[in-house]
Amino acid sequence: MARRAKAFGMGVIGVRANPAPVPEADEIFSPAALPELWGRADFVVVCVPLTEATRGLVDARAFAAAFACGRAGS
């Protein structure tokens, strides 16, 4: 997904359990940074298995952060 996004000229922010560098991503963060990142995103792609650890990863707070910055739905 990151490679395709870059092909369209998008900036790519990645979140990984192990925030090691990824060539296709401009920035990589740990999941702890998600609350600060939601408002920076124009698009969100979630590519994780549904487990107890990932259930609720994108919740009402995530959508509220995106809408609060005026980007979502515009």
C-alpha cells in the first residue's frame, strides 16, 4: 500500500509494533503515537489482522481527531 500511495505522490506515515524504518514510508511511529497521528491523515489504510490487540484500533476518538482538524469529509 505504501508503495502505491507514493506512486500517487502521497506522503506516507507508517505505524508498526516495531517502528523500524521502511523504505516506502516517510515516517514510522509506534502504535502509542496513533492519537497524535489521526489528525495528520487525509487517508487511513488499516492492514492488520483482527485480534484482541487490534480490535478498536480505529475508534470514535480517531474519527473525532480527523474531523476536529477539518480534514475528514471535506
